[in-house]
Amino acid sequence: MKRRKNWLIGLLICFVAQGAMHRGAVYPTWKKYDMPKTTGIAVGLDPGQLLAAMAGFRELVAGILWVKADSFFDSGNYDAVLPLIRLVTWLDPHQLDVYATGMWHIGYNFTDEESRSDRRYLPAAIALGKEGAKQNPNTYEMFFETGWLWYHKIDDQYERAVGYFEESAKRKDMLQARHNLLANAYQRSGQVDKALELYYKLYDEADTRFADDGVFQARQIRDTIENNLDTLIVRMIQRGYFAQERKDGSFETGPYDVNPPFDVGYSVKLTVEEPKVVRFEGTWNVLPVGTRIRVVLKDANFPHSIAGGADWDWGDEIVMDPDANLTFMQDQFYVKNRRFNKKIDMSRDPTIYPFTSDEYIVEYYYNPRSAAAHMQDKFGFNGEGIADSNFLNTEVRPGQRVIFAQMKLTRDQLLRRGKYRDEVPVVMTKNFKQSSTEVRGSEDMIVVPNLRTIEKKPEAKPKAPVLSKPRANPIAG
Amino acid sequence: MKPIMAIAATTVGEAIRRRVLLVILLVGLFFVMAAPGLSVLSARQELTVLKSLVLGVIQLTSAVIAIVLTVYMLPNEIERRTIYTILSKPVLRWQFLVGKYLGAVAALGIMMSLMTVVMLLMFVIQVQVRDFNRLSELVQGPAMFFVQMSLLAAVGIFFSTFVSPLVNFFLTGGIYMMGSLFNPMFETMASNPNMSGFAKNAAWLVNAMLPNFADFNIQNRIINPESVIQNPMVHYMNLTVYGLIYIAVLLIAGILVFDRREV
């Protein structure tokens, strides 16, 4: 009897001790590091997978599902990959490759017949990146990947990319070479001083590392940063950045590459040749190749719409199926011999371009910040060197001078219905002139300055006065 | 101590001779060895998936072995009447139970060690992982699974003192599932503002009483090395101590039940 009592006392002590141990030492660590941060039942797991996941085999199920996703990817069944990405990240929110690959897949791989991205997926890609960064705050990767999506894919609102790149740069595991991208993002967001500061800091760090290690890779990184730093300083000088900062009038009178601003003479004509098939023709008085003018066709009431696109950060919810009623097309005009002519066929992708709205907006947008470096040499970091009699705009992107034009179309026009069945809808800017593609005289051509030709640079005169706003309704038709 | 060790040694021998356990073990080993065949993913992802699959297979196989090994342990002795010959000798009932448990854990340890060695060989030979630190990180998973499975074996032994093997199989499996699930469930309940205070307290109590198998699932940070944890060794020590105390609870409870049982 006494022995049984001793066992009972021992049982009681051990029971209390295990409870104290669990609540005091084990559970807090589990909660901090191992607790799944996404809650709710994952719809889409079959009962066996759900059972396995519930029984503590989340990573095993995640691994199997990711292998399955990979096979779907290889067979081109992209739609089937989407729910699997969500499931795998729900089961194991620390699988960085799934987040990163998922973001890339959602953001880049859904395209129409002419390889234009279906940008309606971008909110899901960004939300996935944000969740990945939240779930894995100790590593730089998801911050970097989300920043890259803003920087490269969205290619606008560069301050968003800067925010994510700055967060990734705070993490110690950030790869050295990737820090340079933050400097590029600073430049594109107009924070050129910060880019310069960062290059100096990176150079000092790289130089110290090379002095300590002496290995080739350290030297290579240091030399790359040095080259980037030199290039940026030269650009800042030649584009008159330092002169502008001095605010002593030297910028306005100095022989800087951005002076005087060059009138690009933008004009465009839109023709709906067939239902959902639109031809764009226009002018752009810049001779060297490299100009890409963004064109956007979207519902007049497209959610989170901004001039020249949309704000693609729609919140934290990851919605893998975009609204089937939304239409958003984005493409670019490549200018050759100062003209562009592009036919965009949206008739073959009814799921991407459903055209269910009654009204549509067509926007043309050129931002010097997104331009190639040889274009920026003339147009400046923020468009100081660009002008246009009709479409220069300083309001749609505060602090920048961009080219922006907008047209309206109706559903009947785009689908060639009603009176447009026989009448070809044409909308054009008032300054549009139909002409041949031959290059005219050199007087209205831009000579993009470079280090060799700066002495020989002809004095270009602006073709038209520089305006901060477009004139009243320059769109005809 | 001597009777306990003798019973444990006999139990290990019996366990190794049981075909059903060997079949489960062979299936587990096959999957561990076949896992590198999934070499279709990117280099890092391949390693991530590979680790998750291999560790998952080891854990799953070990859980099945632990349950199958223990649910039959006492009922078989009683059914075959071999228990009479043992208990007629100077062996106390608690010594018999503890000996049986230690034997089961030793057999489990041997089988898990075999799977771990195969896993390491597979990573060294087929995946070319030669870094000692990375390999030792990998071993941390099975090491914690061993504590987890020892706890599961204790659950099985406890129930085997008073229920039939079939019922025990489902009971132990159910406890394992609940123990794996209750931590996240409790956390969801605790953070739900619509839950009543009574329900939250009841959940807290159940969470403190149930063996929490989820705590031992440390494989995530092995699979994803980017997710770091402060003082991992202290955490693993805490887990081991927690596991040992809970095993003691279950064994003592088993002894108390078995002591009163008519055999």
C-alpha cells in the first residue's frame, strides 16, 4: 500500500513537472520559432495529405507537393501550379525557394499569345512576396525578391523597390554583389545622393575586405563598385546634378548635357483595325535606338489605377485567381527612325482581355527614370532634359518630368460593334501627322552626348517651349 | 536493475525477429534511398525537398514502428502465457514493464540508427554533402525524433496495460495526432477573441496535460537553414528533459495500472 502511495506521489510530481517544463521552457520556443504563422485549413489538400500534415509531417507533404508542382511546371500546366504554391507555403512557410519561384512564376509566366504578361496576377505575386518576407524575417531573400519584382517587372514607383532593397540590405546574409542594386534603385527613385553615399560605403567595405582577404573575388567586387562609383560621379556632373544642387544658377547657364531640354515631339494614332486588334503609330524625335514607350489599355474603372499603369500592391491577401472581368494590357513601343508602328492583337486571349467594361483608357507613358543610361544622359535623372509641346507632365509622377498622354475608347469601338461595325475607330493626338519612316534633316534630331563627342556637341535648340502641363485636350478623334 | 536489463535484452531480440517490423523498416529504408531520384528541381530546392522527404520518411516509419512494437508488447506476453514464467521468478511487475519499455526503445533506437546511417550515406555518396557540420545538423532531426518516438512508445506501453492491441493502435495513433495538432490549435483558440474564458482555460489545461509531440518536430530549421533559432542546444536539452519526464509519467501510470491487473 505504501509503495503504491509512493508511486502515486511520484506520478503527481512528474505530471506537474512535465506541465511546468512544457509551458515554461518548451512551448515558448516552439511558439517563437516553429509555430505555423498561417492559420486555417488548407483547402486543396486531399484527406491523406491533410492527415499527414496534421500529424506533424507538414514538411514531408510540402516536399511531395512541390515535386508535383515541378512536374506540372515542366508539362506547361501553369494553372495547376498556383494552388500547389499556396499549399506548400502554407505547410512550410520557411521554404524560400517556393516563395521566390512562386513569385516569379505568378509575376512572369502567365502571358498572352504575344508574350505580354497578364499583369492581373501581379497583386498575388506581391502579396506572396510580402508573406514570404514576413514569415522569414531573418534572411534577406524575400525582401530582395519582392524588391526585384517592383524594380524589374513593375518598373515604376521605384520607391517601393528601394524600401524592400533597404530591408534586404539590413540582413547580414545579403550577397555582396546584390547591394549594388540598391544603388541603382536609389537612382531610379530620384535619390541620387543616396546612391552615391551607398557606393562610397560599399567601396570602403569592399576595399577593407580585399585588404583582409586578398582574394580575386574581393578585388573583383571592389573594382566593380569603383567602376560604378566613377560612372555615377561622371553622370552626376554631366547631367548637371551637382549644379542643380548648388542652386546658384549655374545649372541653367552651364553646358550640361540635359540643357536645353529636348522636345521629343510625341504623337500617336490609334486604329482599331479589327475587333480587339489595335494598331498604334506615332512619332518620337529621338534617333538613337533604345526608346521604349509604355502603352496601357485598361478598364476605365480598373482598381488601384494610376497614370501609366496601376498600383499593384493590393494588400496582404493572396488571391491566385484574378478577377475574370478585368482587362489590363501593357506593352511597349520600340522606336526606330523616330517612329513607331505596332499592332497589338488581343483577340486571341479572351480570358486575359475579357472587355466587359463599357469604357477603356489608353495611356502612353515615358518615364526617363526607366530609360536606358544613354537616354538618361540627355533626359537627366528626373527628366530635366526632356520636353514636349503637348505631353510633358509633371503631375502624374511628382518631382519628375514624364511624357504622358491618355485616350478614351468605348467597348463598341474596341469590339467594332454598333456604328463601328463599318466605321474604323481612329483616335489620334492633334499633332499626329502621317508621314514616311525616312529620317528628315538633322536639325530636329537629338544627338545624345557622350564622353567623346561632348566637345563637338552642336547647340541643340528646343523645338517648343517647355511646359509643365499638357495643353488643353491635345487628343483629337 | 539486472532483471530489467535481462527483460530489455530479450525484448530487443524479439523485436528484431518480428517480420512486420522488419518489413516496415525495409520500406522506410527503400524510401530513404529512393529519395535522391527526385533530382528534377533546382540545386537548393532539390536539397530542401530531399531533406524534407528523408526526414519525413524516417519520422513516419519510426512512428509506425513505435506503435506496432508497443501495442502488442504486454498483450502478447499475456496471450502466450510467457508472462507467468517471468513473473514467477524474482521479478517485480514494475521491473517487467520498465524492462519491456527499455527493450522497445532500444529496438527502436537500433532501427532509427540504421535509417539515419543510410540517410547520411545517401547524402554523402549521392548528394555529395561532405561538410561535417551540415551532416551533424541533419542528425539533429532523427535525434529529436528518437525522443519523440520514445515518448510515443511510452504512450503505447501505458495503453497496452489495459486495452487490446487494436484499440491501443488507434488510441496511441490518436494521441500522437492530437499531440501533434494541439499546440497550433491551442494557439488559435488563445488568440480568438470570441472564445470564452472557460474554453481558453480548458484548452490551456489540455495543452499542459497532453504529450505535445509537435514540440519535437524540429526538422523545419534543418530543412530550411535560413530559419535560425537562438540557443538550439538548450532547446534540444529542454525538449529531451520534457520528453523524459513525460515518459516517467506514463511509465508510472502504467505500473500503477499493471500492478492491479489480473494476468
